Amino acid sequence: MLMGTTIDNVKESKIWKGIFAVSGIMITLVIYGVLQEKIMRVPYGVNKEYFKYSLFLVFCNRITTSTVSAGVLLASKKALDPVAPVYKYCLISVSNILTTTCQYEALKYVSFPVQTLAKCAKMIPVMIWGTCIMQKTYKGFDYLVAFLVTLGCSIFILFPEGTDISPYSSGRENTVWGVSLMIGYLGFDGFTSTFQDKLFKGYDMEIHNQIFYTTLCSCFLSLTGLILQGHLLPAIEFAYRHNDCFLDIVLLSTVATASQFFISYTIRTFGALTFAAIMTTRQLASIMLSCMWFSHPLSWEQWIGAVIVFGSLYAKNILKSAPPKPIPSEQTQIRASSPVKGIP
């Protein structure tokens, strides 16, 4: 009786943890996606000025996350010393900065729904990096799903409805530069997540330890890039002149930091498979919200592409989460093969 009560308590606790994780990821990342598109694609002020300094957004996000993670480590009385060699944290930082910069820059040339669906194609670079870095092997079904997802993304990008209103584009969303930036995003993002996984498995480190050193390196790198490009003061001056842009950047950095901790908590508690299912749902919600908020019409070809992508991903998650069939014991096999019932 006591054991049954304990099991029920564990299940109930897991359910509440799941609700907490799903709610946190969905809320923070959906808000993050809408704010990210608003900052990069919607003009500010009477003169309709566009914010052009994507690296400044990276810097603000990373310095906020680094500060919060350092506070968590100090509050929990955990050591701030690096667990892994510092250059390994820097590798993640470099690839992460390149990932985020490509993501922000791509919004100048492709709409958020196109970018969000294209992110689903990250399975292919993750599989490639997983084979190179982690020596992982994948089944034929994994390659089939990756192919279907890529096919759906290609349909979605190649058949947009109408034209793009972005001042950076040449009239259509599927510009060569926009697609190139998305390919760069997918490649760098695949390396980042794979190398993070390798770092977690190779060293006994806390989540906040990795977040702190990775984002700290990103702060220095993004700040250096801003200074070298001469974009630091213009970005600050732009935010100073447009208070609504400043508030958008503050909110973006806040939800970006919160999402990092929700993501780490989900992966640590439920594993990568559950996290992938949550992220798939989040991407679908982000696309729908962006289409309604920013009036992005979808063509019927794009609806077909979206169905192919999300259908393939959900099918993969459902099939992989199904419990394996029990292997019949030798005694059961003998009973089944016996022509007369009841013969042992």
C-alpha cells in the first residue's frame, strides 16, 4: 500500500514538472519569436527606422543570461570555477553567436514563419555533427524523417504567398542571401547542441556552470564584434531614441534568459525526446501566432509543406516513445507452439 502511494506521488510530481516545463518553454519561446521578428522587421518612430544591429541583441541576451546564471551559482553556494577547459566553452560560444547572428540577420530577408519552419530541418546537420563528433549511428527511419522534413521545408520556402515587405529584400522572401543565412544557422546550431551534449557527458558539470561560462565568453566575443564593426554606440543611440525598441530589447533578453533555463531543466528532467516534441509544438504555435500578428498569408503549398514537416516529426516522436513489445519467454514460446492446449 505504501509503495503504491509512493508511485502515485512520483507520477503526480512528474506531471506537475511536465506542466511547468511545457508552459515555461511555450510561453518564453513564443514571446521570444514574436519580439525577435518585431525588432528586426517592424520600423520604429515617425521616420520608420529599422533596427539593424543584430549582434547587439546577441550581446544583450548573453550578458543577461550570464548575470542570472552567476547569481544562481552564488546563491546556491556552488563553485564558479570552470569544470572543462575554457577553450571548450569558447567553442560553444563562437558557434552560438554565429547561430544567433545568422538567425537575426535572416529575418531581414525571410519572414518568421519561413525561418521557424526551416529550423525543423536542423535534424540533418545534427545527424552529421553527431556522426562526426559523437560517433553516433542512425537508423534508416531517422534518415527518412530527415528527408521528409527537408522536403516540407523546401516546399514552404519555395512557394510563398505574395511578396515580402522587408526593405532588405529584393521582393520575394526566398532570396539567395536569406536562404544562405538559414543554412549557416542550421549548421552552426547543429554543432552547438552536439558539442554541448558532448561536454555534459564528458564532464560532471552543473547546467548553470556551462550556461555561465558559455554566455560569458559570448559577451566578450559579441562586444568585441560590436566595437570592431562600430555598431555599439549606434545601437545604444537607436535604443535611446526609441523607448519602445529599448523595452522590446529588455523583454527579449529576459525571455531569452528564462528560455535557456527552461530548456536545460526539460532536457535534464525528461530527456531530449520529450524536449523535441515540445519544441515541435512550440514552432507550430509560433508560426500560427506570427501569421496572425504580422499578417503573413500562407499559400496552399506552404500548408502542405507544414503538414509534411510537423506530421513527420510527430510521427517520429510517437513511434520512438511507444513501449517496445515484450519478448516472449522460452516457456511461452513452447506453449504457443504446442498443438494441444494445456500441454506444458
